[in-house]
Amino acid sequence: MRVAAVGASAALTLSACGSTNDAGGSGGKAGGEGKVGVILPLLTSPFWQSYNDYVPKMAKSEDVDALKTVNSNSDPAQQITDINNQLNQGVKGLVVAPIDSAAISAGLDQAERKGVPVVAVDVAPEKGKVAMVVRANNVAYGQKACDYLGDEIKTGKVVQIMGDLASVNGRDRSKAFRACMKDKYPKVKVLEIPAKWESDTAASKLDTLLNSNPDIKGIYMQAGGVYLAPTIQTLKSKGMLKPAGTKDHITIVSNDGIPQEFKAIRKGQIDATVSQPADAYAKYGMFYIKAAMNGEKFKPGPTDHGSTIVRLPNGMLEDQLSAPLVTKENVGMFHDDDQ
């Protein structure tokens, strides 16, 4: 994906804080030098494949000595083992995309005991210490999807294909979409599919739901990387995949912003996606881990790359990166062959 944030300078228009308490995170003892471990949640999604491809490029551009990425294969326990293995290899910093918001705390505690700073990408841990969370505003994902579908449909049924509710991302998107529909579009009925970021689960449950609700007017997919292909295939198999702008078209909004979604928008198979910045996740993950290894601290406030650093209820700082809504009107700004 191409996102405007990547063109921004790495320097933030923020003042440094004088204490860890002010920063809400843990500083490093590495003096800015040393290997950095990068741990992925999974590699079965095009989104994470894209992020994985960006990591070495962004590490180089930020002058970070990153080890080859490690894939935890959607297993929270394995991710803790992966963190421990990296620490035993003597890494001086970790960039981790947590699988489970709560379970990751065991790994964060291990890192803290060894004085190794951690930057969390995509998912905010529930507790523990991190130097920064690099993440888009997932509440906005659900709200943007709600507004697009609500404005298009006005009345009728929509289905929300949810992510894993053990993840703060799945919870934020689900709650925001549900609350927005209830408050702003009371004539729209929301049906829900808990799919745990699993494509097979999404396909089978959507098939069953459509059998009993053939009058669905809209679909919100919380992760195009895993839900796009099974959703398109399920609709095709039922003769329900109608091009945008034609009679009986089911309006579809996704999250991720992967090349496959941009192609689907151009083809009229889906209508919109809220684009997660995989490139910016990699870039600013590297930027913040280098800063943490140098002992730098940050305060809440605007950055020079179009985002805002906020303090989360648990005290952590989160750089909430921009996530634009991509539709047929602006999809030309994005490359569907860019990895």
C-alpha cells in the first residue's frame, strides 16, 4: 500500500519527556545500538505479508539492525516463546504485533526484566510496558464503515464479520460499528459473525447466515486480508455477487487496504475499505524502537506525519496513524500491485 505517512519525516514535532512516568513506556538500556527482533502474529493474511515485506525496507531507512522476522502463527503461547527466544539471542529492542491483547503481557514482562524496550504494532496490550503503540484508530474503522453502509443502505439488514474479540482491534471495531448503527441508523439491523480472523470460519458462517437472510443489503468485513476472498466466493456461489451500481448489489465495506481490495473496488465487487497503513506500521515501528533504545520519550500530541499520539487508559502512549477511506472515487491514488 502507498500511504502518505511514509513520505513524512521521521522526526516528530513533539517535546521529549523527562521521565518514564511522563512517557507511559519503558526506556531501553541499549544506547541505540544492537539487534532488533520483529515478531509477527501470522503470515496467512495479505496484510501481514505486506507488513512483513516492508519491515526490512523500513529498518534500513531508519538505520535499525533488524533480525529476520519471526512468525507466531496465530498462537499467543508461541508468541511468548518467540519473545523469550529473541531475548535469549540478546536483542536490544523488540517490535511485536500482539496476537492477544492480554496474553502478550507475559512477554512484555520478560522484556522489561531484561531492560529491553518494546514497541507494539497494530494491537495495544492491555497491560505491561511498551515504549509506544503504533496503531491506527480502530474505533474509527468501525465508525467509518458504519457511516458508509448506513448512508448507502438507510434501512434493512447488514452483517458484521468480526475479528477475534480476544484482540482489542476486534473489540474496538465491533463495538464502534454496533454503537454507530444503533445511534445513527436505527432502521438498519446488524447481524454478526464472530470469525476470529479465520477465513474458513467467515465463509461457513456467512453461507449459513445468507441461507436464512437472503435479503442482506450490506456487509462489513473487519479484515479484508482474511475475509475478502471467502466473502466474494460465498456470494458468487449463491449468485449474490452483483456489480456496484446494479440492482441487488450488496454494499461491502472492508478494513485493511490491501492490493486485492483495491482491485475489488475497481471491479465493483466491493465498495470501500478503510486502509490500514502497513508501510507506516513498519516505518514507525522502526522509528520508535530506535528512539526507545536511545532512551527518548514522547508526550501526547500531534505529529508531523498526520497522526496524533494519545495516552491510553492504561497509561501507554499510542501513535494513532491515519487510515483513509478508499472508494471508487479515490482508489486511483492507491496501487493494487504495490506490496
